Amino acid sequence: MTFGQNIISWSILRAIKKKKSNHVYASDELTLYLANPMTSLSVDPLEQWEDMKNVFPLLYKQARINFSVVASSVPCERLFLKAGATMNQARNRLTSSRMEKLLFMADFSEDEWFS
């Protein structure tokens, strides 16, 4: 088992423990998944889970949550840049609530504002 699969398995285990009604089914689903042979690292995990979604529906839902995390810091960097430009010497008394609203509204394009 590779490091990435180990992380996914533990997060799936936690999610399955929360589901009391399907406990037996979820346990069988996880056992069946862990009994399957590992796939190559060259395979796209999203495509792999799309193929397995009918066999492992509960694990599929959890895998979609785990694989939807943004793997780039660019959106975060852009937000900090906008926050720095918004909070300057002239606007040093902005409350956090007002700042949050300004940053949220700054994300809209012209089309979204005037449509």
C-alpha cells in the first residue's frame, strides 16, 4: 500500500464510522476495496474512481471529497494580494466583516455584476 492510498483509506474509515445506518454495508465495501490489487501510479485517480463508483458508492463519495482539494496555492496568493491592496493606510479602520465582504465582491467579474 502506498503512502497516498494509506491516507485515503484512513479518511474513508473515519467517514464510514460516521454512517451508523449503513455500518455493515460500509464495512463490507471497505474490506472489498482493500482486497483489490493496487493500481499503477500512472493512472488518474479521478478516472479510476469514476470506473468504480457503482461497485463502491460510499467510498466513491468520500474519494470525490478528498480529490477535490485544490493543489495550488495561487488562489490563496491572489486573495492575500487583494487583501493587501484593499487594507492600506487610507483604509486602516476596516472591520474584518467589511473586509471579507469587499474581498468577496471583488471576486465577481463585470458580467456577473451587470447581468
